Amino acid sequence: MRIFCEKDYVSLSRRAADIIIGAVNKKPDCVLGLATGSTPIGVYDMLSSACAAGKVSFARVRTVNLDEYMGLAAGDPASYRAFMNEHLFRRIDIDIANTHIPDASAGDENIRCARYDALIESLGGVDLQLLGIGRNGHIGFNEPSPYFSVGTHEAELSQSTRRANAAFFGNDENAVPKSAITMGIGSIMKARSILLLASGEAKREALTRAVRGNVDPMVPASVLQLHGDVSVICDFQID
Ligand code: PGA
């Protein structure tokens, strides 16, 4: 595990964007695992600028996102599909048909989850997975739990996660969906390379427990200690 403590959010975003640009330039048809939330917005801005400047092309890249809220209408501006379109996909030269988000529509949950896992397999697996971390140590919507989840599944969101995401729902915690469909810990661990971002003091405790504490499903990100190729980028110091 490589840990980069950057001086600020811009430097964090710059380092992460450079790693992603390097991966795409090395393998132009790579599969990127992408994340939503406040943390990667700076990275997505830099990827968009680099693409506009001709420094990278996403024309052959395929993407799979970590998660999507349940219960939102198709096209809801708070959906992660809308987030990705706005912050990245519309601003780069990617073929939107090559961008994938878990299917949170109504219907058999097991079938929809199995289809997403099969899709990732059919793309050849994820080359580089971008992750944020929740204040409770979650990755994707894999909340603290007595065990590590395996594949894509429907997950109930914790109160702290719903509170943290209220900003995207007019600061109304009760408007945040109660569940989501998310890639599992097992799916995330299958990525060939992982990039974990943590920005702001509020993430210090969770990140410290994840990288310095025991591997424990009550701190889901701690599982990354068992992966052979993880870069952690934060904008605060950790001991
Ligand atoms: P944030 O979310 O980037 O909005 O802090 C990260 C996460 O909860 O995974």
C-alpha cells in the first residue's frame, strides 16, 4: 500500500488524475471503476481538462460505477448516473454506451446484481478502481458489517451515510434514499489496481483505522490492506 499525504485538495486531485491518465494512456481500452461523492469532483475536472487539451482520450475506455441509489426515478438529478454525466461523461470523449452504473430499477434484485457482476467479468474485470471512503470507513455503499460482502448487492444505508449525503438532497437527510445497489467488497478487491481518496479532517479517523488498524469488516476499507496494488491519497497527515 502506497500512501501519499498531499498538502491540499488540488494536489490530491492532481496526483489521482495523473495516475488515471497514465493508466488510460498505457491501456486505451482499460476498464475504470468510478466513484461518486464530493471527493472525486476535482479529479473529474482535471480529467476533463486533460481530455480537452488532448493529453488523454477516453474514446475506447469502459467504465463501471460502484453504486446507485434505489428508489429514484430514472433521470433524477440526484442519481449517480446524473452525477457522472454532469461531472465527467459529458465533458470527455467517452462513448456513453461504454459507461455502466448498477441497475437500481424495480425488478428482481438478485438478477440485477448478478447481471452487473457478469457485466464486469465480460469487460475483463476492472483495471483501476477509484474509491472514496465514508466517515464510518465504508467503500462503495459497503457499510460496517459483521462480515465482508462479496458481489453486487442491495445495501441499507446507515444514518451517518444518509446524513453525509444530505447535501446532494437539498440538505434533507430524510430525502436520501434508504438503500442502494453497490458493488461488493469482493468485487472491489478483484480490481487489478485501486486508488483510494480521502479529503478533509473528517476522514482522518476512518482512513487511519483503515490503513493502520486491524482488517475488520466493521471498517470496510481496512480490507484494502490485503490487496497487492493500492494507492491511498489524502490531503492531511496520518501517522
Ligand atoms: P464523499 O463520499 O466523497 O462525498 O466524502 C465518499 C464516500 O462516502 O464514499
